[in-house]
Amino acid sequence: MNPANQNLVNPVGDGGENKGSCLLLRYASQNSLDESSQKHVPRENGKDKPPYRNHHHTDRAFEVMDAMRKQNLLCDVILIADSGIEVPAHKMILAACSPYFYAMFTSFEERDQDKITLQGVDHSALELLVEYVYSSEVYVTEDNVQVLLPAANLLQLTDVRDACCDFLQAQLHPSNCLGIRAFADLHGCLELLTHADSYIEQNFSEVVEGEEFLTLTSLQVGKLICSDRLTVNSEEKVFECVISWVHHELEKRQHVLAELMEHVRLPLLSQEYLVQRVEEEPLLKSNSQCKDFLIEALKYHLLKGEQKSLFKTPRTKPRQPRGLPKVLLVVGGQAPKAIRSVECYDFKKERWYQVSELPTRRCRAGLSVLGDRVYAVGGFNGSLRVRTVDVYDASADNWQACPGMEARRSTLGVAVLGNCIYAVGGFDGSTGLNSAEVYDPRSHEWRMIAPMSTRRSSVGVGVVKGMLYAVGGYDGASRQCLSSVECYNPEKDQWKPVPSMSARRSGAGVGVLDGILYAVGGHDGPLVRKSVEAYNPESNQWTPVSDMALCRRNAGVVALNGLLYVVGGDDGSSNLASVEVYSPRTDTWITLPTCMSIGRSYAGVAIIDKSMASASTM
């Protein structure tokens, strides 16, 4: 028996009363009452009553059996983990909950044994799983998931295994996704493996910057970079990651350089980059096969029009990222009053389309994408600040209601972190808010989290490396636009300050691109800004980037394929219908060739799959 469990049910309680026995007696007494209430009393019309059913019976019985287990009462088996820790249990209960134990206790020699050693099962995982069998509850954490998942897999407690997979899927991040993928592959978790593969492909540029990438084998690197579904802004990223991987252990790895370069699509690189960077790379100069790949690429650039389409090798095929083409979704907004209109921009056709309107007018809301749903959170309906949430299903092109927030919030910040939606700050109609709350789609519930140190309405938010940043805003108490920034750690439920921006920005657009947080435009009182600055969590510093063409506040900001899109907003006198696009590679801005149907400020924006089959041309 585990000594840690000996006092959970004290055999001698206060006044010498046996608490375990009392629990059993209470249960027996309740059973007597239940039985007396089930006496057959025929109805006058001759029809029997429906059978009595006690909905608490099973829960109560398992509570008693768990109490008996903890006292080692009527236990007929002791499970022994790798470390020698003994866990008492009842064979019948284990067999009822696990096909593994059912087979063991009905078809194998262990059915007659009262002590069974489980090879390869961690003792803490075994204790948690036996607790789960009796209580139906288990807490999956970062500390226990790596021992809990394989143990649940072995003992065929598939619901616990799936809960572990869900937990790991929510933890996917560029810094850990390769490790999670390997873990899923090792334990045959196919759904988690598929999600991890998709995540790695979609976040390739960030993944190859991490330490995990440098530890991969040459076979693993080759399998990754040969994928047609890599999401990369340029093939330069693929070339550079191969060179970095080889340099990490140069003597051991340089002999496989040609094998990897075979998967780098050099013809898709610019001629300038081929001549100035690839041709000058020392590793390639000393490798004849790599030189052949370079010559192939340069030859491809010399071809004209139709000749290029006839020159086909695996390296001339453009990559096609997983999933459908993307569109830019713009929801509601102020034009100049709150509106219901929703439109989307098709990047390939360079055209705007109208899709299903919001159920009610809404501006100053937060917008986020979780799974295949778009959530419009809070905002202002033209007369009231609201706590309501509307959810857009792109495949069906319709809106549905979702549980509302705890607080009314307009001009709030909304972001997704760990498969949950965070709503931060805002204005409730009378005061700015420093509170924040989180929505878990699994429980369909909102709950409050730790408040910020400052009231922030018109706040921008972004997520970088598992941390939530609240940027600028307006503090109604001090009547000041803010330059300060706070960072939220969801594991500690704690906010802490980070360096302030160089300028006060209320109503700034906030976006995240390649691990960098951008604060775009905004205003300081009557001054509307066109300036932009970027925060790097690694250096803990803000640096300026090129100004936009127009001054903008209350604009929407999203990132796609290495570019930052700034949508609408207002310049202090009128709403804007244009969209500006920033490339960090060149530090330049361009404007999309077509504008929205109307100028919008305070609109929600998101990038989604192009799946609106019922969309019609505007």
C-alpha cells in the first residue's frame, strides 16, 4: 500500500469513530431507502409506474469503492510499477474500465495472481491512472504528460491517452513541435502526428530557427524539406536551414549535403540570390553534385515563357501549402456607425466578395480564429457595449451564437493562446477595464484571469512564443494614451511589464510575424500616427520600422506568408477602405490594388481558408 495514501481515510477518527465504516454505512443506509422507495405500487388504471432510477447511484458506488481501495479493503490485486511502488485495486473495477486488464484477468495467468508487476509503467502514471479508473478524473500537465500518455496507451485507457494528445496538441509551438511529433510517432498517436506534421509545415520558417531542428537526422531533414506543403515566403528559407543544419556538426554532416540539396528548389530562387549567395557558399563550391543543382537553376532562369513550363524537375515544382487558399475576412466595423457587413478579399483574384452579414450590427469587437471557426467577441452594437459572441462557420457561410463573456467589452483585444480565446481590457460603457477573461471551447465557458496593472481600452494584443502581450491603449483613469506594454504568462496566471514603446498608441493595430510583435499606427489624442515599431522578445527591445503611407488608427492587422496586412481604420477625419502590406524582408509598404466596398474602422480581421462556396461577387 502506498504510504502517501494511508491517512486519506483514517481508520480511527475523532471519538474513535471509523470514518471508512461510516461511509460504507451511509451508503448501505441510502441503499435501504432506495430499495424501500422502489416497492411495487400498481396504479389505479392498472399500468405500472416507470422504474425508479437513482442517477447518483454509480457515482456514489465508485466513491465508496475508491475509499475501500485507499484502505486496501477487499482489494484482490496489487499492481507494482517499475520503481517497486505498490498500488492496490479491485480486479473487477480495472477489468470493467480497461480492455488490457479485462484480457489479463480473464484469459491469462495473472487472473490467479494477487501481485502483478507492470513492466515499463512509471509509478506516478500508474497511480494517476488507477485514481482515474475510480474517480473518472485526471489532471494532465506538462510535468506528467510524457509518462501518462505511454502508460495510458499500454493499459488501453484510450480516453486518457486522447486527453494527453489533446493537451500536447494545444501545446504545439515552433520550439517544441518536432519533439511532440517524434513522441506521437513513437506511441502511435496518429491524430496528434497528423496535427504536428501540419503545424510543422505551416510554421516551417519558425521551426527551423529552433534547437530541435538542429538535432534532426539527415533523413528527418530530407523528409521535411521535400514536402510540397511547406509554407515558406521564399525558397531562401529552405536553402538557409540546410546550410545551418550542416554547419552545426560540419565534419559529420557535410557528406550528406548533396542529398539534402536535391530537395532544395533552387530554380525557384531569384537569379540575384543564386549568384550572390548560393554560388558563393563555400560548402557548395567544393561539392560537384551541388554545383550541378546550381547550374540547373541558372539554366532555368535563362529560359523564356513556355520553355520554362517544359523544363520540369522536382526542383522546379512550386510548393503548395497544406489546406485551401486563404482569404482575408473583414467583419463589421464603424462606417460611420456600427454595421453588419462582412466581406473577404481573394488574394489570387485580387477581388473583394460579400459573405453572410453579422446577426446584429457590431463594431469595436475582437476577432479570432480557433479551429475552423471565427469568433466575433464583444464590441458595440450602436447603442450598447455587449458581452455577446457570434461564431462564423466559413464552410456553411453562416453565423451562430456562442456563450457570452463575463463582462461587457468594446475596443477590447482578442487573441488565441493554447487553443483558448483571451479577451483583454476594453470599455464597458462607463469605464476602461483592466480585467481579462478566457474562453475554453471544450467546456464552452468563460472565466476571469488575473487583471492587468492598468486599465486599457482600445488595446491591441498579440501572442508570441506562448505569451500574450497587451499593447498601449487608453487609461480612462489618467486620461492618457499609453505607451506601456504588459505580458501575460498563462501558466502562472500573471502579468508583468515589458519595455514601453517609443510612442503613445491608443487604437494601434497589433500583429505578429516570424516571432516579432508589430504595433501599427494608433493615436495620441488628436495626433494619428503612420509610424510603426516592432518588439523582439529575444532582445527585449522595440525598434522602428518604415512608416505606412497613411496615418491609421483602429485598423485591423493580420499576418500571412511573411507579410503584414493593415486593413482600414481611420486617419482622424474619415474611415479608410484601403489595405497596406508590409514586407519585413525589404522594410517596405505597398497598397493592395483594390479597396473594400466601404471605409471601415474598428473592424475585425482574420485570415481563413477560402471555403465560402456560397459567396457572391460584390
